[in-house]
Amino acid sequence: MIQEIIHFWISVVVLSGCLALAKVIQKRFNPPPEIARKLVHIFIGTVSLFFPYLFHERLTVLILSFVMFAVVFTLRLRHYKKKEVGSYLYSVERSARSLGELVFPIAIGSTFWMAKRDPVLYFIPILILTYADTVAAIVGTRYKKGKLSAEREDEKSLVGSIAFAITAFICTFGILASYSDMALPRILCLALIIGGLTALVEATASFGLDNLLIPLLCYAFLFNQLPLPEIYLILNLILIIGFFVVVYKYRHVVDLSKLAIMESVLAVYITFLIGGIRWGLAPITVLVIYPMFPRRTPEQRKLVFNKHVIESNLVVGIILLFYATIWEQRAELFMVFYLVFGLHIALNNYGSLRGYHSAGKKKAYLVGFVKGSFLIVMGAVANYLEFGKGTNLWQMGICMVLLMAILGIAAKYLDKPSEYNRLSLAMAWKQAGLVAGGTVISVVVNLIIL
């Protein structure tokens, strides 16, 4: 116990020294702002790789991560007051709205807690977080080729994403080869999948949240996929490539930006990975039937769905799926999951008809309700196939009532065709808020009834 405390305070001093060293380097050598920020990541991430050898109690590392969070948060507040302290962290233009530095220590503490000092489950996520993200930022800043970003998206480049994927592949391959007795083909397959998945997260994440999402997704994939036979890993690799090909070929129908394509592939894959094919059918169906009935007008085809619009249509469903899995309530919340995507398709089509086809409120409401109901009915069928029991009429009835009510609220309070005409991000997130509210009500009611 005494040794644990000593190591704790030594780590606090060393990590604080890393922040001070980065400041000294910035003042003395004046490197580009992005390089200065990534130095902090490298220093802190490298020190954290020694945690499994220094600490036996997971709680110690968790407390240490919150101490570092408090330090970085304090630097952030003082910087915006004095515009000097912590400038090496916040001198990049996008860092004003980035949470990357804040969630970085939390990601380290959370990964250590979940990994339980398992070297494979801890080292791979932290190595990728520390070095792949840094390499991508440096390469992307130096060689701005193959622009991926569209309007109102964070600046990302194809070269940076490729650099991230290669570095993540190397990190994964090295740890698996060193700390496991897996055969080479299995190691290669795992390294390819993790390299591709984490590169997709880095490219599509906003506000610096990739610093949290990358290690969490990496850990979740390793935890779930390491015990599986090789054939499942090969199928996973084929599945990712297949999703990407289908969405890429389909992009001209729905006018997705490059990052929106990547985010769609990632979201659908995660849904399949966690929930299986019957859960994954919901987001795929939304993507497929949105541009149909009615067809998109020439005015609509001039606009591009950026990744933020895709996020607003996926975030509620993904959160619900995680909740249902963690708390083992998949059967109870299966229909609610389909309700979420039914609401999105109904609201999106209502807006399309009102904004581009000059349809009346009643017609737009009816079409939206019919398409939303299609998702709910499909969910009822999938519910029977998934859990081997008859459709719960109470669940289906609740979903239909909520669909009618929320679509009615949108028709009354969010009926602004001008905002739909320019794919207003504010409107998309207002719709997501309505969907979230309806989801909470549906979850509560379903849990009470069931």
C-alpha cells in the first residue's frame, strides 16, 4: 500500500513535469501549434504505458486520471482568462472547442480500469491513442493531400487517415506478437481490423472526442473478438469492406460527404458488432429508404449530407443499444430501438416534403408516419425472429402513439421549410432532441409494462 502511494505521487510529479517540459519546448523551439499539443499526448501517453508495472489497484490509476483531468481543466480556464498559461494546449484554432485534452486522461484511467492490467487489452488502445493519433496529426498537417472534409466538417485528410491506420496496425501487431501466442494470420487479421476501425473513428470524431472513443472502441473490439475463431475475424474484415463498398456506391443517391460515408460504415458496423444483424437492419433501412418515396429533387441533390447530419440521426440509437447491452435489457428495448430510427425517417421525410416538394402539412405528416410505421412493423417482425416470441402489442402500440405524437410536435413547432432547404444542422439536432425525449418516455413505459 505504501509503495502504491509513493508511485502515485511520483506519477503526479512526472506527469506535471511532462506539461512543463512541453511548455519549455514550445517557448525555446517554437514548433507548430499542432506539434506542441501532440507533444503533451506523447509524454503523458508514454508515461501511462508504465502504469501496469507501477500500480496493482485500478482505483489508484482512476484517481490519478482525475487529478490530471483537474490539472488540464485548470490550465484551460486560466488560458482563456490570461491567454498565456496553457497556450501550448490551446493555441490551435480548433482547440477552443476541442475536449481532447480533457478526455485524454479519462480515457487512460477508464482503459486501465476495464483492462484489469491485461497487457493486450491495455497497451493496444493506449499505444494507438498516443502514437497513431500523433502521427496522423503531424502527417496530415504536413501533407494536406486527399481532402476528406466537406462544408462545416473538421479538416481531415486522406494521407493523415492512412498514416493513422498504418501506425495503429503496427501498434496492434507488435503487442499481439509480443504478448500472445496467436498464429500470424490471426494477428494480421486483428491488426487490419483495428487499424481500419480506429482510423475511421479518428477521421469522423468531432470536438476531440476521438481521444476517448478510440481506446474505448479498441478495448470493446478486443474484449469481444479475441476469444472468437479465426473465421469470425475474417467475416468481420469482409463485413467492414462490404459496408464501405455498398455505402460508397450508394453515396450519389443520398449525397453523402466522404466523412459521412466513413461514419455511416462505422456506425452500421458497430451496430452489427454489438447487436447482430437484426439490430443492424434498422440503420441500414433508414439509409436505403430515405431517398425513396418521394425521390430527391434536383435542388436536394445539390446539397451534401455532412457527417454532423449523420451523427444527429445515429447518436440516440447507438446510445440506446449500448444501454440495452450493458444492462442486459435487449429484449425489453428492441422495439424502442426500431422506434428511434422510425422517428428519424418520419421526421426526415416530413422535412423533405415540406422543404422541397411544397407538400401540405397533412400529406407530409401522412408520408412520414407511414415510413416511420414501416420501421416499427419491421422491428416487430425482427423482435419475433430475435427472441422467439410473439410481438408484444403493447410495445408496438406505444411506439405508434409516440411516433404520431412526436411527428405532430415537429409539424407544429419545427415546421420551417427554409431550414430544411439548406440542411440546417440546428434543425437536425432539434429533431434528435425530440427523438431522445420520445425514446426516454418509451424506455420508461416499456420497462414498467414488461
